[in-house]
Amino acid sequence: MKKILFRWFDGDVGYSFRHSPMAIAAAVVAFICIFCAVFAGWVAPHDPNDLATLELGDARLPPVWMEEGTRKYLLGTDEQGRDILSALMYGSRVSLVVGFVSVLLSMLIGVTLGLLAGFRGGWLDAFLMRLCDVVLSFPAILVALLIAGVGRALFPNAPNTVAFGVLILAISLTKWVDYARTVRGSTLVERNKEYVQAARVTGVSPLRIMRKHVLPNVLGPVFVIGTVQVATAIITEATLSFLGVGVPPTSPSLGTLISNGNQFLFSGEWWGVVFPGIMLVLIALSVNLLGDWLRDALNPRLG
């Protein structure tokens, strides 16, 4: 895997990135957001999860440039006195973890089933493709909402790890179809090529052929889909959290922050909604732009 990535970025992909201002700008924004989220414990000025440091007297303060703002809280505070800027960094960490893990899980499921369907063919191919059609016939957000809601109903007092697992599973089970269909189509082309036929003649097992020969040649579209779906997964997590079936309240994400701030929006405290919304848009937009660039770099004819 590392050799494939290095080969891409040492060749045409790296050249395309260095000569694309949009891709560079998107990568810088994504890097800043991810860096602040990963190292929130060192970068954030306050710890919004430490109840001992919260001061109710500082609740609902506006950003620093407004009349009642203070430099202690650059983007203001929420109804509990938590620093909005710090909450954004910690909330982004939760959203990014859920997004990346759910995409990796859906990628694992989809690539595996797509390889099997395309390489084996027959009844297995027909069954898996009909299963994909069934999944695609339902709106993804409704399926995720149903799974997350049922999971919370079955495990009302579950620890945070179980709640996160249910949320990640809910998102993953709605995203694997894209990988499966894409990999299956690429595998149908690759399995009839000479290098696969030669491997079969020499007695290489089908599993080794799929893993060593076919898989590396079908990963290009998979990385493109995965990049775009990270943004989609983060938005889905934010939507579920906004509706109250996402991450636990003790580990707030961007969706939870938007949901909490929305309760005070019409009283003039707009910063509780606007800043988490901007953060969500920046992450989703930068990742989407990187996905579009990667698609064009791997196949310029699609640009």
C-alpha cells in the first residue's frame, strides 16, 4: 500500500497536486482542521470537558470583537460557559474519528464483497448486486437514522464505546455499496487480463490472485470514493447528532454543538450555531475538493 501511494505522488499525481492551487489550498485547510482536532489537548485554550474549569458567570458571552466579548473566549461561550473555540477543536476530533473509521469499515466491507462478486461471478455476483440494489433503494440518512435509533433503544445505558460503535456501524452500512459496485466493475475487467490468466495457469490460488494481483489494480477509484465519503460521513454524523441519535452528550461533536446552539439562535446568540457550522463546512468542503482533484489526477479524462 505504501509503495503504491509513493509511486502515485512521485509521478503524475504529485505533479498534478503541485500545480493545482485549489488542491493545495484544500489540503492546507484540511491539515489545519485535522491538526487542531488531533492535538486539541495542546492547541485548545481551554478544556470544555473539564467541569471544574467551567464558570457559569461566563455563559453566553459573545465573540471578542463584540461589545461584551473578552479575549479569554475569542469566539464566545455557550450556555454552560464553555469556550466555543475549544469546543470546536474537541468536537472536530469526535466528528473526524467517526468519519474516518466509518469510511474505513465501509471500504473494507465494500472492497471485499466487490472483489468476490467480480472475481467469482455466478450466483454470488447476482446475489451481492441485488443486495446492493436493495440498499440503494432506501435513503442513506434514513437507514443510518433507523440503525442508530434502534441501537440507542436496545442499549440505553451503554458506555460511550458502544454508542460510538453503533453510530459508526450505522454510517458504514449505508456507504459500502459504492465501493462494492465500483470494485466489482473493475474486477470484471481485470480478471480477464493476461496476467491473471497466467497466475491461474501457474496454480496460484484464487485468494492470492485477488489479494496480490487484482486488488492493487482496482484501488484507484476506491481512494477517490473514500476521500469524498469522509466528508459525507462527517456530515451524516453531524446530522444524526443534530437529531439526537448520534454521539453521546458527554462527547459532543460538531452536530451536537450545532444542535445545542440552535436552541439559543433566536435570542441573538448566533455564535453557538455559526462557528460550528463554518467548521463543518470547511472540513467537508476541503475534503470534497481533495476528492475531486484526486479523481481528475487519476483519470484526467473525467476532469
